[in-house]
Amino acid sequence: TTASEVGRSIDRGIVSAAEAQGVGMVDRVQYEDEHLTKEHKPFSVGGRFLHTRTAPPASKRVAVVSLEGTIIPGRSRRSPLPIPLLGETYAGSETLVRALRAARKDQSTAAVVFHVDSGGGSALASDLIWREVELTARRKPVVAVMGEYAASGGYYVLTHATRIVAAPTTLTGSIGVVMLKPVLEEFNERYGFRPETLKRGRFADIVSSARGWDEGELDLLSRNNRHIYDLFVTRVAQGRQLTPERVDEIGRGRVWTGAAALELGLVDALGDVQSGVALAKELAGLDAHAPVWNVSAPQKLMLPEVDADEPRAWLSVLAPLLDGRPLLMHPSVLRIG
């Protein structure tokens, strides 16, 4: 690849990992779990060389993993004060991924209840959590239970659960994608700010708040939104055994109650966490009195936690949501325009 070819690719705009691979910017497009092949052996293979005693497996049980709040990359956290429109609770993809893996690898866990109460958030973070749900459902039943909201990204993450349970008044669906950024052009002019940008590359300052988007940038963002929306539709179609055309009909950002979603095939049953746990036990062939445990994400290898009292903590939460990245957000949580 020549420097001029790289420059043309950058100025055209890359909207997906597959496009980046196509022009040689990356070698492979994979989820983290796909890096491991049959040639990679787990630590347990070497166990015969260690003189250890393992405790007998406990009685089979059901694991409960909870996703609450706006979905963001990184670690779950709470803000000292609610951020307008976004709340104070943030569900980090790294935390949820580790919790789901812990439930999946736990030998005594026969089924997982995945409780989701979220109006959505980062498209990337939602996709990473979706991947872990899909992998877990391959090995043991996963019953997703919706809270007040399980919309947009909050619906995306549970599309491949074995069963989906919603309350009649749950707000769900909202199959769509938005991109936004704050535009401070009039603010800067009013108060005498003169921001200047030095850049190389057509779209290097696409997230700049000093101005709005031009036609070329809007075209790039439109392509990016279409790519994310098509992926969302595909996830729903595969998980719910619907055609992409049907998903598009009930998608396009539309919001449904749990009762309406049941009729549309977006959920399997109406109920709450208690009924979801009962269903998980039934699917796993467990006794009605089988134990239930709440999964806490393992701390090992977690990213450093930002001090919530520091202004940078607020920025770490807001930055992924307000810098022009694709968002899967329920309209009642985030309004634009």
C-alpha cells in the first residue's frame, strides 16, 4: 500500500472494521474471544503437573447478571450527581463482559438470567456485550428480563438470549442509531472564542464542536449510520428468527411496549425477574428451589477506575456519548434536533 492510497482511504472515510481490513489498515476483524484458536491451550491442561486439590462442584444454580443505566465502553460506574438526560448509572461493557464470562465459565451455573434496564448507549459497547450474551447462550440457557427500559442498545444486547421476558409496560424496541455532537459555533462567537484547528486528513476534525458538519461529513456519517443500523437489524433478525425486512418494518427507531413487543415477536413472554428465574430453572432442568446467585464482575485486569469527584471522571463518561460516535439510544433518554 502506498502513502497516496492510504491518504485516499482516509479522505474517503472508513466506517467499519471490514472496510479498514479491505484497505489494509488492519489484518483481521475479530472479537476478543476469536483470537484464541485450537492451538491455544487453557491453563487447566497443565493441571496434571500441579499438585492441587479441587473442591467438588457445588449444586447447580442460576446466575443473575444485571445491566443498569446508559451503556458505555470501559468499566461500570456511577456519577456523584446525575448527568442531565443520561442519569447517574453507567453500564460499562468491560464490566458486563467479565460478569457474563464468569457466569459462563462457572461449572455450577446451569442457566443465566440477564436483567437489562437501559435506554441504550454506545453502539460499540452494546455490540461487545451482545457478543458475550451470544457466546453464553451457546453453552447454557440465557433468559433476558427487561426492566423499565430495554430499548435501542438495551435491546441490542439481548437479541440472542435463549428467551426474552418483558413487563407489559416495558419500553423496548427503538431499533435505530443516532450520531451527535455539541456545536458551540454561536457560543464561541458570542463570547469571543476563536478556536483554530491544524489537521491532516479530510475528516480529522469531524467531532470538533467549533462548527457543524458539512455535506461530505454528513455523507460519511450517513454511511456509518447505515452500517450500524444494518448490523442492528441483522442481530435482531438472527436472534428472533425474523426476516431483515420484517425487522426493518418494526424498527426504524419505533418504540414498543412489552405487550406490543410480544405480539411482534421481539419478546417471548410477559413477566418479571422472578418469572425469568423460574423460566431459567425450567430450561436448565433444575428444581424450583435451586439456588440463585448474583454475579459480580471479577476485578482482575480491569481498567483503572477514575475518581468520580474529578472533572475528568465526568468527561470519561460523556466523551464516548457526545463526540460523534454512533449511539443506540432510546429517544426518551436522549433527544436531539
